[in-house]
Amino acid sequence: MTTRWFAMTRREVTDKLATCPDKGLDEQQARERMEHFGPNKLISARKTPPWKMFLDQFKDFMVLVLIAATLVSGFLGEWADAITIMIIVVVNAILGFIQEFRAEKSMEALKALTAPEARVVRNGLERKVPAAELVPGDVVLLDTGDKVPADMRLLEVSNLEVEESALTGESNPVKKRVANMAGQEEICLGDTRNMAYMGTVVVRGRGRGVVVATGMHTEMGHITRMIQEAEDDQTPLQRRLEQLGKALVIFCLLVCALVVLLGVMRGEPLYQMFLAGVSLAVAAIPEGLPAIVTIALAIGVQRMIKRNAIIRRLPAVETLGCATIICSDKTGTLTENQMTVRRALVGNTQIKVSGEGYDPKGDFRFDGTKGPEFHLFLKCAALCNNARLTKGEISVGGIFRNLKSGKLTSVWGVAGDPTEGALMVMAAKGKIWRRDLEREEKRVLEFPFDSMRKRMSVVYQKENGQLTAYVKGAPDVILELCTHIYRDGRMIPLTENTRQELLKKNSDMAREALRVLALAYRDLGCLDSIEELNEDTVEQRLIFLGLAGMIDPPRPAAVQAVQACRRAGIRTVMITGDHQLTAQAVGKELGLLSKGARVLTGAELDRMCDEELQEAAENTAVYARVTPRHKLRIVRALKRNGHVVAMTGDGVNDAPAVKEADIGVAMGKAGTDVTKEASAMVLADDNFTTIVAAIEEGRAIYDNIRKFIRYLLSCNVGEVLTMFLAVLMGMPLPLLPIQILWMNLVTDGLPAMALGVDPAEKDIMYRRPRDPQESVFSHGLGWRIVSTGTVFALGTLVAFAIGLMMGQVELARTMAFNTLVFFQLFFVFSCRSERHSILETGLLGNPQLVLAVTVSACLQLAVNYISFLQPIFHTVPLELKHWAVVLTIAVVPQLLGIAGKAVKDRAKERIMYIRA
Ligand code: ATP
């Protein structure tokens, strides 16, 4: 029977689970329980075991055709052919298996990277651990936007509201409480108000609970049908290539059938022609294409991880290359998120604050008198605050890490919201610390900050029962709630004039790129019960204390990244909840506000209809004082204008906009679980430059896919045309089946794979974004494939014809065989760039490719010169004069191509020079 945790008191629960509500478990206990209960994971659908993955390779249509061919050869007693084809089939399967296995492993590694985390208290210290490491008895902290990591009995709540639709289907959030629900016998899940269940989402407030069940023992585990189905992770390109593949199969089969028919009509032996047809089909059909596309994507994704971008949805890799607009949050993404209070206004006095970063050392320089309100101002800053200053420790939430080379350094940092950290530091500079204040009064209530309310308040109670509310938030919002101002030790009514005067001071500070917060308080007297207090009754008739202005400098790299985006045809748009003038000043520093670009505020946006917004969005570079609700409208307007939009987000309310964007980007550090889940990509370092790096990689991946499509298809066209033209012209077969199969292996295998890891071209961020609708064959690729293939075929036939003149048909075939192989092995270097010739890209730019080509060339020489391989591949050793023909034919047309391109480029440069 399941334990009725909700009916027990908190004490009974923690006693039963042998844990401490304050300190949690210790590591030893956690380890022991992990051994007993296992990891906190839902067991998802079983994965394909490696042996099955290997066997699956043989299910491929082309492989089945080859196996059939082997059987036919075997029946006809052609053992050498049968065995060679079999070996080729197995080697192909091994290659395919390795490619698929690697792709799957990298996808698994990705999943592990985006696995949810939980904030747990162990040994009295808060830390973040992977949610899978939770055990029953762990004390876990919940915050807005968190996904509840296990089933928990709640111990403390502060306005905690949880959305439980994943479990109950009910989408209205449930307000949680902690009291036990003993009297109730029959109770449904949705009514257990003192419990929080795995997979549900905290949409408001905070809480603390003790884990009562993990993994498959949770309610979520019981209804496993609720486990999300794996998403279709194929990218549009993969889908398009699959369709292309199918069309090519039909086309190739028809051509091959024609070749066979013509051959047989001309009197070639039936068996020979059957095998030639099969081999040609195998060679012509780019069966390696899907696997190589997956590999290129997987490798690209790995490269992105190295640059701190974690891809959650594979299609995003492709869309990244098409991005035309990045909508980015300001704080922490474009700026350092290292807030420091520089200026304050208390009473009538302007104050300058010295000191750097989060180090609580610094002074106040008063431009006037220091009244008694200053003390209350600092006190409010310290109490209406959830941040904690840290020194030389790995802080809660992993926001601040300064553990270098195993030694603790003594750098100051902040655990929690940097805005609050800055206020905490300011208070500490005035020798006011929260822990000292909390000896005399205790926090009894909190109405948390959220970007819609733009304020936060707390209520403290002294021992004599006296209650005081401390409030802070955006100045325009707070001033609306104030009726008095504390000035020169006196409480005076706040007149409209003073309000305007304060708003002007706020604007002055904002103009200097400062984020400004207003602080206020109110005595609430003594009350019988604090239950009657709510946001509305507390946050009214406030007494204004002052303004604090903090800087948050733009990240220097972000300024360069914005420029890089501009060069790459990508617009950067900043979206912030900050004041218009602060936003404008920061926007200028970042270089966003050049040439007619404008700033739009949330209020202006509200007044616009969708069409007006659509028009305004085209030249808006900064959105200020917006709420997450506005973000969704912005994304939609931009998308309607035909843009491919990347949009960042962190808070729980950002999730809809992030989901709607073409590329939803979530913050790895500051982001909530909900936003991460809605996103296609997570930034491990919350940094704007990482988005730009990911776009660069996205473009490079697409380039690489085009590179090997060009290579593979040109080679295949070359092979098919060689055979087709030969039969058409009544020549003997220039290539034998085994030779075609072999060629397919040496040229399509390693070199094509190496193209998938080709480094990005240097000018990749100097081009305009790609149109997502454009075909893979656009910009003349299709034509180039056909023309290259034709040159290959004609060259090979010329070599064949010369071979026939120089000796026997065996010699001619060996020459044709080598010509076509070396054509391809040289050509692969040209495929490294569509815009630049080898003269610019160099031969050695991709070491893997050099290695792959060397190995393939050696293998090719082996089938020419190793005597026992000669009868299998029907080759004869070539002499120098033969090689002279082969290499001249294979290399000269390509050299001519390179020279032609160089001349054309030079001419283009000269024209540009003349125009300039
Ligand atoms: P950005 O987009 O730049 O990251 P944001 O959109 O997240 O910023 P918010 O954090 O929503 O901006 O802040 C909006 C306003 O709310 C700020 O300008 C500030 O005045 C106020 N504010 C910010 N943090 C707090 C806080 N912890 N407590 C009270 N008020 C706050």
C-alpha cells in the first residue's frame, strides 16, 4: 500500500524518512539510499541494442540486392565474385554500424547534458545535482519555473503554485500549503495540497520539500503512459534528402535496367550484365547519404557543445544557418550580469558609491546631508532580498564558481539574482548585513519578484509582533504605490510634483545606462493573523525611501558579436524589462542603434495592432519595459515579416515565445526548467556570443552537407554515365562489377566522411543567411554535379579507349578503373569550397581528408599491385606510361578548372576594385 504522506505531519514525514528538515541527508546516507532505491529516472522506451543495430544494416534495400547478387554468383559457381561481394557487404555494414553507433552515442551525450537538475540541501549546504541523483529523504528547494524533480511532501511554501496538468490534466495552477490533511480518507491526487509531484511545474513562488518517492515509484512513474513520446528529430533537410534518395533510387534503377538491356542486346553475357547492373545500382544510389548527413549533424552538434551551445532539437542545427534575427535578453546575455550600485538618491541627497564588483568594500560620497532615512534605505535593500554574498565557495545555484585548481580563492560572488546581489553589497558597504538584522526581526511573508509585477515585497515581524513591509521594484511601479516620502527624518506626503521630480531623477540615472530600483517600506502594525495579508493589502500606501542605480556593463565580446552578425546579414534586437533610457543607453554601447533604428516600449507596443507592430518591428532594435507576453507578439510579427527568428528566454513566462521562435534559446544558468524544455538550444554560459558561434557552426554544417552531396553525386553520375555511354557507343564494359563496388567503397567511404568534418570556411560569417526554402541544389550545384560527372565519364572513356589501343581489354579496364578512382580522389579537395579554389583553401586544411585520401589511394594501389588481389579485381599492374595517361586525364581537367576559377576571381576582384 502506498504511504499516505499527505496525512502525516511534517515531523512524522521527516522522522519516517530519517532525514533532517534543515540539513537534509549527508552524502553517505544519500549514497546508501541511491544503492537501495536506484536513480531517480523514469525508465523510457528500450533502446536498440548494438547487435540489433548491426543486423539492421542488412535490412537496407541496396544491401538486400547485393546479397541476392551474391547468392546468384554463388549458384553460378562464381565463388570469387560471391565472396568479394559478401566482404564488401559486411565492410559496408560495419561502416554503417560505426556511423550510426557514433551518432546515437553523441545524441545520448547530448541528452545527458540537458538532463534536469535539482537544488538539494545536503549536510546543511545547498547545491545543484542532476535530478537523477535524488533519493527519498533529500530536502529539495523549489523556485518559480522549476520542474518538480521527484514526489515531495512540502515543508515550507511561499506563494507556491504548481501546474499539475501533466499528471491531472487540470491546467489551472494549484496553490500549495504545508498543513497535513489527516482527516481526509478519500482524496484525489489534485487535492493533496501539501505534496508536489514529479514532472509538474512551479509557476509561482517558492517552496521546500522532502522527497518521498523517486523514479518509477513516483506518481509519474505509475502512469508511464504519460512519458513523453520521443519527438521526430529528423531535420527538414534529412526529410528532403530521404525523398531525394527515393527518387534517385527509381531513376538509377531505370538507367541500370537500360544499361543491362542494351548490353544483353549487344550480346554481352547475361550473368556479367546482371552483376554489372546490380553493381552500378549500388554505386549510383547514394545510400551513404543519410548516414553521413546524420554524422555531419552530430559532429556539428559536438562542435557546438565545445562552444557552449547545447542543441536540444536537431532541426535547430539547420535552422540556425538561416537565422536572420536574434532577439536577445539584455541582462546577463548581452551584459555581464555583474551588477554594481554606482549611484543612489535618498531623501534629497545624491550619493556616489565606490567599490568594484561584489566586494563589499567601498564608500558613500554624499552630495548633501546624510539623513536617518539612509539607514532605513540600506536596511530595506538588505531585507527585501534573497541573494547571498559568497566568498571563496561554490555558491548555491552554481551562479558563481571560483574554485580554481582545487584551491579556494577569495573572490566575492553572489548566489541568487545579481540585481539583489548588488543591493546586498551596497548595504554591506554601509555595514548592514541581513543576518544581523534577522536577529531582531523575522521574515514572515514574501511576494516574490516577477517580470510582470516588476516588484517584490517581504514582511518582517519583530518580537513584539510589529510588522513592517519592505518593497522594491521598478521606480515607475513603486512610485505609483507610494503616498509618502521619508525625507530629512520626516514623513511627508508625496505630491505630484515630487513624484515627477523623482521620475526625472530616475530618467537621468537611466540615461547613464544604470538599472534603477526604487525602495520603499510601510509599517503594518500588529495583526492577529498574517493570513489576511496579500499583495494588494501590503503593497499600498508605501513610504518612498530612495533610488539605487546599478551598472551592468555590456560584455565586450557582445559588441564584436553584434558587428559580426551585421556582417553576416543578421539583425540583433535587444529585449529588456528595463527602463527605456537604460535600454537605449546600453543599446548604443552595444552598437545596436545605428541608422534609424528605434526603441519601442511595452506600453507603445500595447497600443499597436498586429499590423502596426509588424511594420514597426522592421526597424526596432531595442524593446524596453516589455514583459514576456510582449515577446510572443514580437516573435510573431517578425515571423510574419518572413524572418527566421532566434529568441532567448529564461523565466517561466518566456516559454511560449521561446517555443514559438524558429530557434528558441534558453539560458543554461539563469534559465528555468520550463524554458529549457521549450527551447531548441540551451546556452551553457548564457552568453550572446554563443548564439553567434552556434549560427556559424550551423552554417558550416549545412556547407559540409552540400560539400559531400556535391562529391557523392558527382562521383555517382560519373560512374553511371561511364557505363551508360560505353554501352550506348557499343564499347566493351569499361568497368567490371567488382571494380564498381570497390570504387564505391574507397571513394564514398572515408573521403566523404572526412568532408563531414571539414572546418568552416573563413568567410562563412560574411555571407547573407540562407533562405530556408532553398533547395540543396541551389546556386548551380545541380548543374555542377552533372557537368563534373560528365567530365569524369568522358575522361574515363578516353582512358579506356587509349588502353584498348595500348593492349588488352584487361589493361584498358584497369586504366579506366584507376582514372575514375583518381578523378574522385583529387576532386574531393575541390569540394571543400564552392566559392574558393584549392589555391585559396589549400590542400592540407582538413588533415582527416588528407589521411582519408592517402588511405584510399594506398588501397587502390593495393588492388593494382598485390598479386593475389589482381585476379579478384581483374586488374593488371600498370606501367609508367599507363600511369602517365591515367594521371594526365585525372588531373589535367581539374587543374584547368582551378586555373579558370582563379582567372575569373581575379577579373571579379578587378571589376570590384574599379567600381570602388
Ligand atoms: P533583461 O531582459 O534585461 O534580462 P528583464 O526583462 O529580465 O531584463 P526584469 O528582470 O523583468 O528585466 O526587470 C524589470 C524591472 O524590474 C527592472 O528594470 C527593475 O526595475 C525591476 N527588478 C528587476 N529585478 C528585480 C528584483 N529582484 N526585485 C525587484 N525589482 C526588480
